[in-house]
Amino acid sequence: MIPATQIKKGMVIIHNGELHQVVSFQHVTPGNWRGMVQTKLRNLKTGSIIENRFRSEDRIDRATLEQHEMEYLYQDGDQFCFMNTETYEQVFLNRATLEETLPFLKPNTRIAVDFYEGRAISIDLPMTVDLEVVETEPGIKGATATRTTKPATLETGLVVQVPVFIDRGDTIRVDTSDKKYIERANK
């Protein structure tokens, strides 16, 4: 059990007897009232999102998860296949569970998969991922000192703003928490 003030994005908690993942949270202290934590929670069984307000003194039951390194293999309709890199066992996660992380998934990527009581429930993305630019306006040579940006479509379909010197075929590093360009990745 943890205090409600320690809730973080991505954390898995047990709320009303079911597993929920914290989609967003905000600490609120309205005037001279007691503080509270306003949250959006995704039910990991149904995929539905609910809003809930916890008082700052509430105790939250944090789910104990096992984590295994797995490799993302392929998509089959709304199911995504992951393989354990040690045992070669395969598990499937549905689109609703992975909705926030889909723009960063590409085949043959190693990902940490969270398990609760032997069942795969979510994935943990790394802080950054390297993705190839598949569509953007042509780059401008020598334009490295400008703050001008342009949209670029990446290999997973994610669209991010990049500096004007980035060209089609470049590999860039993207922050998975805010979906923003960080730097050009080494080839």
C-alpha cells in the first residue's frame, strides 16, 4: 500500500478489485481544502478509461508485477505478439492495452513486458526509441543552427516535428514520454 500522493503515470494499481494503469495524474490543492490526486485510470481488463479522485491520505494498493524481456514479433489484426527471449514462449496483447505505446513499436524490438499473476498485462517502453523518417520535406543543407521545424512521418506512422536538416531515410531518437524529437541517431 502506498499513499495516493505517490501515484505516477504508468503505475499499475488495484482499484475496486480490478487492475488499472494510471494514464495521467494531477496533484490538486484547492485553496484551504485538503489536497487530492485527480487520476485517469485504464482498466487493463476492459480497456475503458475512468476518472477517479483520491484524497491525499488515501492508501492505494499497488500491484506487484513481474517483468520479462521480450521481443515484439508481429501484429495479427488487433493482437500483438511478443516472445520471451529466454524461453521462446509467445504471448499476445490487444490493441486497447497497447494504444499509448503503438507509435513506438516496431518488429524485432526488445521490450520489458509486465506480468501479473502469470498473465501479460502491459509493456514498459524505454525512455527513447530510434525510428527512421519515411516521409518529410527535403532537408536543407547547412541549416543546423535554426529552430525552424517541419513535420516528419516515422516508420511506425508517428508524426513528429523535426529540425529542417532532417531528411527522408535519417534515423532519429524520439522521447517516448512526450513523443518529441531529441536528436539524430547514429547510423
